[in-house]
Amino acid sequence: MRPWLPSLAVLALLAAAPFLLPAYHSTNLARIMVLATFAMGYNLAFGMTGLLSLGHALFFAAGLYAAGLAITQLSLPATLALPAGLAAGALTAALTGLLALRTTGTAFMIVTLMFAQAGYLAILYFGDITRGDEGFTLPRAARALGPLDLSQDAPRYALAFTLFALGLLASLALTRSPTGRILTAVRENPERTRMLGYDPFRYRLLALTLSGLYAGGAGAAYALLFGYVGATFASVQYSILPLLWVLLGGAGTILGPLLGTALMFYVIDQASRVTDATLLVVGAALILLVLFAPRGLLGTLRWR
């Protein structure tokens, strides 16, 4: 049970947080947990398997728009919109991986960026449906998950916590499973892994698909919890942010994505009160991390 104790302790603190924090910070924490789920998905691809992607905004947006359009265009309830977002993220990642994983290293990074940009431009092109940069809001009545009204603080926090908890425990279970050890072996030495009888392409595709599942679920939850769908979430910014969150918290660690997401969320929140150039803060943080703390906060602590 020892490897599970830190994660269970963090989940216990998060479960108690809405009873201890003001409403403002509880709402922020709900948003952080959704974005941390996105970061956990990125960590499965990058931290565990070594896939440096700049296309994860595509997977997040796939879940976001699948849920949003399912409600506004197909009149589906939120109970079906959320699974639609999960499926859209996983399917988009799998299709992207079938092509992008024919490359490695820098080429893979560039190809995934191109796919994400294509998705962003497609959202703008079909603006009559997607509303482009302006985006669209979801009706309050449609944001009901069974008896839960997700426009209210308590149900919103409950769903965000449930999504994050399931993602965290699944990530920990995968890390300690035989499949997780093979993914780590693929990251460290793909040729040796192939010699042992495992197909690196298949395991990389599995990691990218699971990563897309997390990203799509986070995107769908974001749409339902906060009631907004827009092209901004498909821009390159939302491919760089999960990379920054994972690097800051510690790539390959279990709780690193949460720590990195929370720290950068509040750094950007405070910076936005001083300047509109918050992307400058993101860029500066990324450069400083790469130069001075490449292992991230938890990764550095574990190494020491």
C-alpha cells in the first residue's frame, strides 16, 4: 500500500477542501482538477512513454466540442455528452497516432503540432457550427448530470473531484502494472524492448490513445462544468500548457501534474492582474524549467 498512500492522502485533502476553502478557491480548485486530469493524460504520453507531443490541444478540443455539440446540435443529455467526449478524445488520439507514430523525436513533435493546427483551423472554418473564436455557451438546463446541476458549486466540485480521482488512481495502477513497465522500457530503450519481443509502435499507440482519453474526458468535463466551448482551447497554447504543467510538477511522477497545474494556475492568475501578456509568463516559466529544473519539483525531490 505504500505507493498508494501519498495519492490517497491528496485525494482526502481534496475531498475536504470545499468545506475548508472559500467559494472562490473551491471553484478554482475544481478547474485545476479538470486541467490536472488533462495534464495526467499528457504525463502518460510524455512522462511515462517519452512521447513529446505538441498536439494535445487537439485531443482536449475533441472532447470539448464532442460534448458541447452533442448538447447543442443533437440535444443529447449531459449523461451521454460526457462519454461522447471521452470517446472523441481517445479516437482522435488513436487516429493521430497511427500516422504520427511513424516518426520519432523532433519529427513526431512537429507532426502532432501540424495535426493540432489542422484541427484548430477546421474549427474556425466550420464557424457556423462551432462559432469559431467566439465560441458558444451551454444552456444551464442542459448541464445536468442526472440529479446534479453542474452550474452549482457543490455538484461542479463533486464531478471535477470524481474525474480527477478516477484518473489519478488509474494512472497509478497503470504505472505499477506490467503494461506500465513496458511503456517505461519503450521510453528508455525501444530497441531493447523490441528485442525482448514487444512492439514499441503498439505500446506507443496505446499510451497516446490513453492520453487522448484523459484529454477528451477533461475537455468534455470542462464544457459541462463551466458551460463554455471555444476555439481557444484548440490553439497551440493548450498544447504547451500541459507540457509546462508536467515539467513543473515532475514528468513521470504521479502527483506532479496536479502540483504543476495548481502552481501555474495561480501564477497566471496573479500575473493577469498586472498584465495581459500572460503567455510571456508561461514562456519564461518554461525556459527556466528547462534550464534550471528539468526534473521538475517532485522529480528533483525524488532524485535527491
